[in-house]
Amino acid sequence: MRDLASRLPSSPGFWRSPLRGPRFTSVLGLVLLVGVPVLFVTGLLSYAAYNPGLSPVNDKTPDKGILGFYLFSWPTDPTWLYRLTQGVHVTLGLALIPVLLAKLWSVVPRLFTLPPVRSLAHALERISLLLLVGGALFEFVTGVLNVQLDYVFPGSFYPLHFYGAWVFFAAFLAHAALKTPAAVRTVRSMRDARRRHPDAADQAADQTADQAADDLVAPAPDAPTVSRRGALWAVGGGSLLLLATSAGRSFDGPLRSTALLAPRGGAEPGGGPNGFQINKTAAYAGIDPAETGEEAWRLVVAGRTGTVRLARADLLRMRQHGAALPIACVEGWSTADQAWRGVRLRDLAALVGFDGDPPDVFVESLQRAGSFRHGALRANQVADPRSLLALSVNGGTLSPDHGYPARIIVPAAPGVLNTKWVARMTFGGLA
């Protein structure tokens, strides 16, 4: 029976890696202590960028209650704001995956300790640990699936990721409050040990820190095949590899070609005025070419004084304006600034009775199914002189995949709010 017990994961002798110990876990924990709050804040900013308080059509979490306390009207300046915040969110999240996995591996023996509950305080700690580990895995897995456009999980990504983030971060804060002081002391003791023994081997230099260790240290460890320093370098190398092969899709120029493992990375998908990245094609969105022809398509503009129907030729006869703006999407990819040209949104608002400050607008697409086939824009977005109903890009007519016959382009807005294949715009219809 004793031999059987020693073979179970609940036995300290089961876990024999010499790498586990306070130093290894503490270094990884301190990296996550810096990275996870950045992920959380940039994730909240991404949610705010959708202006969920504007209209139910933009709000994917209508029951958020107090969790929406921080929401504010998303600005249009600087034009690269969403490109920066969401690029940081997704790229940092990918780069932290090796750190997270190594951290979970380093503490896995604690998940099997017996008895599972020793006291009320211990029970609360175990519950918080369950929420922490489960929340971390859930957030990172759903985030990676969203980047890959693989929505294999039940329900919508937006509420799942939003509520999961709050659960994970609450558990993270509780865990950080309990463990950070000990992690800092461990790293300091390791540094002091190296100062006293500068010529000692890596494993030996950590002995001082490990002598005061808890159940992470194997009582009868196997012979080491790599030092702890080497293991940390391997984790860091994995993070740098993911960073190098994904970050480029948020940059312009040669760096984009380094994003080899990221969707929308690598070379641009074609040449000519429309040769830049897209998220969904016209065929994927179910756009019938017959609906977008010169004879068939009409833009319906509704507002205070009634409804106006405009052919594409009518729009081209209106005063045209240009704006150099990127497209940035929730999946973390973005384009360089493209030279858009079309009619200002505020000029369209003026056609239906809003000559002064324009109101919010509700935009509907020819797309009949899928998320964000319609979206709402705030008044400050409509009023910005760079906000256009674009008819051309980079000197050429919009291609079907880029939204022909007309699409929205707004500075600093998430890509899904730059509605393509626009069919109807209702100004002031969201009150």
C-alpha cells in the first residue's frame, strides 16, 4: 500500500523534477504580475471601443451591470488608438502563453495535495486557485481561438471573454496579494546567494532559496538535465518566438512579413489599390453581386426630415473628401493607413435635417447574417471630418471584398464598426 501511495500524484515523491522550486515559480509569477494587468486593461479598452452603451446592437453583454462602470465615449484621436491597444492585447497575450504554461507546470503538485481541504481558510484558498487556473486557461484558450477565427466554443466570444476576464482577474488579484511578497523575497534571496557564491553552479546557488521551500521542491529529485536558468531561458525564448512571429501584423513595412504564424500576417494578399488585408470576403458574407450593381443598389439615408435614396452616382456627385486611416480588428491585426475617399458622414446627416451637430447613426449592411452586420456610431464619430462613407481607396474603386459599393471608415474604431456593403443609415434613430 505504501508503494502504491508513492505512485499517486498526491505523493510528494511522485513529482521528481529538480526544476520545481520557489525561485522558478517566483520568477514566472512576477512576469505574469506585470503582464496580466496590461492584458486586462487593454481588454477593457477594447470593449469600450465598441461603445456598448450606445445601442443594444453594439452591446454584447447587456447584463453587465456594475462591470460597465468604466465605459466612456470612445475617441477618434489618435487614429491609431485601437490599433495600438488591441495589438498590445493580442500580441502580449500570445507571448505570455509559454510563461503561463510553465507557471502552471511549476505548481501542479499543489493541485493534488491531501487532504484537499484543511480548514475554512484553506478551502477559500483552494477555490480561488480553481478560479485562477480555470480562468487563465479559459481566457487564453478563447483568446487564441478568436485570433484564429475558430469559434468552436458555445455562445458568443464577447460575453464569454468579458465575464471570464473579470472572474480571472479577481482571482488573480487575490492570489497576487497573497503570493507576491513571498515571490519578491525568494528572488531577492536568490540574488543574494549568487552574490555570495558567484562561481557556484546555477542549481547550487539556488539551494539557499530552496531550503526554506514548500511542497514545490521534490524531496528526492531526479538528476537535472537542464538548469533552472536554462529552463527560464527556454520559456523566455518561446515567448520571444511567439512575439516575433505575431507582432508584425500590427506594424507596417517589412515587419509584417515576420508574422508567419499569425492570421493576416505575412505578405499582403494582392496588389493594386485594394491589395490589403480583409477579415471576411463578399462571398463569405453572402453578398449577391446583383444587389450591388449600379442599377440595383441604393443607399437609404433616414433622419429628422425624412428619407433620401441615393445611387452611387449621386454619392459621387457630392463633395468628396479624403482620409488616411488604418483598419484594426479585435483579432489583433491591422493594416497600414489607407487613402480612403468618399462622402463625410456629417454631410449625409445634413441631407436629412441635421445641419449642426450630427447625432448618432445606425448603419445597416447588405449582409443578412452574422455578428455586426449592423452597428452604431456615436455623434463624435459622425462629426469627425475624417469619418467617411468611402467609395474608393488608394485611388481605385472599392473592391467587393472591401465593401463595394460603399463602406464606413471611422478613425480609431474597431474594424467591425467600419461596416461594409452599407445599405441604410439612420441618423438620430438610437434615442
